[in-house]
Amino acid sequence: DECFIWFASRDLDLPFRFDPNNPPLYYCTLYFWMKLFGSSEQSLRGLSVVASIACVPLGFVTASLLFNRRIAWTVAVLVTISTFHIYFAQEARNYALQGLLVLSSTWCLLKALREEDNRRAYYYFAGYLVTLTLSLYMHILVFFVLASQLLLALVYRPWRASRFWITVALSAVAVVLYSPYMLMALRTCTST
């Protein structure tokens, strides 16, 4: 797998031509990472290490928005010692970066839903749109995360109808922004 990822990340157009089953963002990110840090095995895995480490404090602040600080600390500890999290931090795969993007989009959504000032909430909603769209371009299964985030916006208290519908609209915009890749992948899959 890591050999394939290295090969697909050597040129920016390879991910679009070579592997239509996996969205291209990780390969493109790794392309620039390799330009900065080289293409050694340690360098390839470094991106996952950095993303994985960033998930710990982001998991803490995201959990603190939903629960109390004690539970947030528990989440941070569980993320730190999670076998899967440690494993994917050591792999040159998209999962650690995907986790970071999903946590980021969830954090932005929670901040937007709870923000009193509408103007500041719109900034958080913009962050939600960007991170959700990037997440979709990282892995197709983010559609399940999108569904859970919509459910979260529906049940979050204090519930505001306008904020819920903004979340629905921005989620639809993210899907529309992802649709060019979906169409290209479908075209590639049906032509082979």
C-alpha cells in the first residue's frame, strides 16, 4: 500500500488518472509534503504522524463542546492510547489526516451551532464547509460522517431552525463541490 501511495503521489495528475476509487486529496497533499520533506519512508509517514498528534488536542476541544472537561480529557487519553490511532499514525495512509479533517469539521459545526453572534457563526460555518469538502475529497465514506453531522445539528441544544437549515445547505454545497470528482470517477470506472 505505501509503495502504491508513494507512486501515486509523485505527480499531481496521477491520482486523478490512476486510482478513481480513492479521492485525490491525500495523494495531492502528500505530493507537496514530499516536495518539502523528501520521499523517504519516514517522510511519507510523517504526514500521518503530524495529523495524528493534532487529533489529540482537537479531540479534546471538540469533546469539551459536547460534554464536560472530564469527558474531554477522557477522549484525549483514549485517542492517545487507541491502538487504531497509533497504527494509522505510523502508516503512510489517509486515515490520520481524514480523522483530523472530520474532527475539524465537527468542531467548526459545533462552534457555529452554539455561537451567539451570527457573524462569528458564519465564520465557523465557512470553516465547516471547507473542512467537510476537504474530507469528502479525502475519503468517500465521509458521507456517513455528513449524515451524523446533520443529525447532530438536528438534535443539538439550543436548537435554532436557521442554523440547522444553514448546516443542511452547506452540506449540500459540499456535495456539489465534490460532484465533479464523483462524475470523473464514475466515467473512469465505466470506461474500463
